[in-house]
Amino acid sequence: MFTVILTQAIRFGLVFLYGSTGEIIIEKSGHLNLGIPGIMCLGAVGGCIGANLAVGSGSTFLIILTGILFSMLFAGFGGALYGVFTISLRCNQNVTGLTITTFGAGVLGFWGSKMGRLNTTFYEASKSFTAPMFGDNVGSDWFSSIFLSHGPLVYLGIAIAIIVAIILKKTRTGLSLNAVGENPAVADASGINVNKYKYLACILGSAISGIGGAFYILDCTRGSLEYVIEAMGWLSVALVIFSLWKPSISILGSFIFGVLYILPHYIAGVSFADKELLKIIPYLVTALVLIIISFFKKRETQPPSSLGLSYFREDR
């Protein structure tokens, strides 16, 4: 059972990793996007539509590629919509984010009622996502079962998190994005196109988060439509705080959140009510981390200085 729990923790943790990696990119630009749960719902819808369109081709690569591209397209649209309201129109970021979440959840509910009749097709498409990337003969030992038995999107999510961490810390683009999030006025004065970086972060970050929604439906639940993506989106936002706005830490954090998320389902003799109560543990852990970092005023453990604040160039 221990091997099964760890294997499932990695799989479900990757949903959180996709969501948190995208949100970290957005927050690094100074925008607090509470629309991530809705954006992940949009990504789920897009991924299902894309995979469904390509399932007739019989090509595993094409099914996966189309599913990813459509999920990024739908989620990127949600991010662009959020950007228009918060960057160009300077609307309140919290209100806009919650509106996007409501919109995304509504779209998933609408399409879900229609797509529910196509679950057989989705199940066929999900086989391409759940097929072990390293083949079916990877071995039956614990190491192979835990680390080598997953579909390609698991390893893609880890790779994306590592690449994002390197870009944010080592490249000119990443450093410019950090500057925009810390002090947009100074970044603007130094010649950085603040709005361009903000839009880029909102759209790209949302697109990455959207893959998490598609991954949940087409891999974790093997083609069935379940409406818990919104809840997993909120956990992804919590993971951003837990990981101290660092994608590299979020890789480990996503695994921890994955364990905490699925553990109640494997505890024998626990009532349904108690299982639901245990699901709040990740939120409590995040609150504890937030309390701890509030006592240590180190710059590297704090969020971007302009997080949640709209930038008015005229006030520079």
C-alpha cells in the first residue's frame, strides 16, 4: 500500500505542480490571480476537446500534443481575459480573479453535462495520457512503480517547473520579470516594458496551469469528468505560498500536498466526514508556513513587493 500511496501522490501532486508553477509566474509579475481554479477548469475543457478531436487518428503523440495545446489555448484565453481587466483596465485583481474562477467553473459545468455522454471517447483518449512513458516493462520493484510508471505529462510538469526556476533566476527575461513584480516604476524607468511582461506572465502562467486541469481529467481520473478541479486549483494557490514563490521548492511541495490529498482515502476505519475534515490539512500547513515566514523578514521568503497592486504609470 505504501508504494501505491506514493505513486498516486506523485500523480495527483502534479496537478498542484502545474497550477502552482503557472501562478508563481503570474505572481512574479505582481499580479495575484485568484482565477487559477477557473483557469484550470478551462484547461480541462480544452484538453478534453483537443484529445477528443485527435483520438480518431490513433496516434498517441498526436492525442497528447493536441490535448496539451488545446488546454493551453483555453487557459491562455482565461489568462488574457484576466490581463485585460487587471492590466489595461486596472480592475481589482482579487475581484477579477474570483470572477474568472466562477466563469471557468461554469464553463466546465456546462461542457461537462454535454461531454458526459462522450466518456467512452474520453476513456480511449486517456489511455494515451496514462500509458507509462518508459513502457509497460519497467519492472515491478518499488522504484520503478513509484517513479517510472507514469504518463508523459508527469515528467513534463517536473521539467517545466525546473525550466521556469532556471529562467526566473538565471536569465535576463526572468530577472526583468522579477523587477516588474518588485517595483514596476523602477523597472519602467529602466526601460523594461512593464505591461508586456505582465501580459506575458498572465497568459503563459495561465497556459501552464491549464495543463494541470487537463492532466487531472485525462490522467488522474482516466477520462471521467469530476468537478473537483476548482478545489485543486485553490490548493495550487496555497502551494505557491508553501513553496515560498520558488518553482524548485514547489516540486517537493506538490508531492507533500499529493500525499496529504490522497491519504484520507487509504486510511481504514475513517468515516466520510472525517475524511473530508482531513482534506483541510494542506491549508493548515500553508497557514503555518505563512505564519513562520512572517517572523523571518528575509527578502527571499517574501512575496513580490507589488503583489496585488495595480501599476499606474502616471503615479511614477
